[in-house]
Amino acid sequence: MASSAGVMRRRGGGAATTETEDGSRVSSPVPKRNEVESRGPETSYESSENGHKIVFDPKDISESSERNKQPKLTLMEEVILMGLKDKQGYLSFWNDNISYALRGCIVIELAFRGRVSMQKDSSRRRFPLADRVIEVIDDTLTGEVLLDEALKMMKSSEKMSVSSWIDLMSGETWNLMKIGYQLKQVRERLLKGLVDKGVLRTEKRNFLLFDMATHPVADSVAKDEIRRRVRNVLTNRTVVLPNSQFLPEDLEFRYLRTISMLCAAYAANVLENALSTLGHEARERAFAQVDELLAEYSQWPFARRAGGSGGIGANLGQVIADEVNAGKDKELQLEVVAACLSVFTRLDSLL
């Protein structure tokens, strides 16, 4: 007679029981039906017009819907595009501030997209803005490579302050254990991203001793729109931002995002490129205006203003106050924006 060892017996459909050689029984749990049904499928299917099934990843759909809600260019891309020489296709070799400012823009962009916020702790107010701890509140990927890399890093590591994250991502640390937090080749990756978006193109350029890939402007629409927006905010008495693919009408915090871009460009020492068509006096007034904006929005709550020097941007204070009031549940995220701007005020280029 055959041995009964190793025979599987089903009991009530709930678990599989195995009888071993020593007579003991081991039950292996079977997932309940409702547990299996509650798990979302890793792939989904939809029927096409000709009746065939099309396989797609739901994550791709969520990423595309995320991109549709956001402007075409990120803050980092707008700042680096402002500093890029149109025809030569490279940044100034003497600009040491842009790399640090770009890391700050990454944190600001994550805050605007609802991925990070200040840690909700009442005792945080004892510390300066830049020294307050931030945390990840939504680890959904954005579809932007640099943002997603920074987001994963913040999610998997200990919680740190705004200034600590910007320093570490810039590689400014003496702690060898944390040197791995540095984001590598940020400028080059941003420029290649702009090539993918059709804004720039790639060329090889000879610099006597070596060849270097350059990225001249292929489509000037984006850069022209950024320049117009900069001059609009820094020279007009009443600021009205028109709808465009780079700043959609239904985008949340449109005016505050523009102020952040201006302050980041000022800290990165590239703002002057957008003001080159202005006369000397108008350019000086524009720099005085952005200096005031940086001082007002690098504190939390934001300082109320009745108009800058010469009455420029007289409506900005009220418009941004309306944006903040409309997003009352996102104040901790806006506090991160203010903290990043306060870090920018410490840069050597502004002292």
C-alpha cells in the first residue's frame, strides 16, 4: 500500500494541510477571496476599436495625468534656461551659484507638487525656517527624473532640515557617510530633459583642447515666455500673468511659483539675462524689486506688501494672499517654499 506521507488534504477550502512523515500537520494559509480581489492588478486591459485587448500599466496613466496638471517646464528648467546662452548653448563657466540654487528649486518643486512639507510639530517654530525638518507626505512619482530621485532619497533616509537637504544634494558636506546624497550631473540632465521636450537641441562644439556637447535653443517660445513673465512682474505696476502651456490658468499657486522662479534665478545669478533689453535705470529698479520680493517671501507667514519700489507689483501681495487662503490645507508645503527662499538669501552672490 502506498505511503500516505506528503498527501495534500483540503479542509474547508480555507487552508492547505500537508501531512509530513512524522505525522505532524503543517497548514499553509491561503489568501482570502476578498484579499485577493482588493489587490489592484499590476497591469490592466482595455478594448480597442477592433476588439483587441491593449495592455497598459496604470502607473503610466497616473503619471500622464500628473503631467497634464503641471506646467510644461519645472522651476529648475526655467532657471537653467534663463542662464543658457541662446546660440552657444552653454552656461557661463564662472557661475558658481547656479548648482546650489538648482538643488533648492528641486525642494521647492516637490513642495508645490504636494510631495514634501514641514514636519507638523508645534515646537518647530523655535528654529529658523531653514533649520526646520521636512518630511515626505506623498511618495507618488512625478515623472520628472531629478524630482523622483530626490523624492526616493528623502523617503528612504532620516528626516532632515531644508538647508541640510540642499547642502547634501549639492555635495557640500564634510561627512563622508552622506556624500552619496549628492545629485550628480544636474545641469547636464536638465539640459537633456529640455532637449527631450523640444526646447533645446544638442550639438558638438570644439573648445580648442576638448570637444563638449552644447545645447542651443531650438524653440525660442519657452525662453521668450519666461523673459516676458520676468519683465511683467518686475516692471509693471499691476501684474497679470496670462494663460500659457508654461503657466496654465488652473495651476495652483501661479503667482507664488513665479515669485519663487524669480528669486531662484536671482540667487543663481542668471536673472540679468532676462533683463538685458531694459535700460540701466529700469534694470536697477527690477533688481531692487526682486530683492524686496526675496526678503518678503523668505519668511513665514509671508510679509504683506502694498507695492514694491516705485509701486511696482502693487497687486502681488493681495493676489498671493488669495492663493494662500485658497490652499489653507497646504500651508506646511508653502512653509517649505519660504524656507528654501531663506536659504537663498545666504548665498554669496546676494550678500
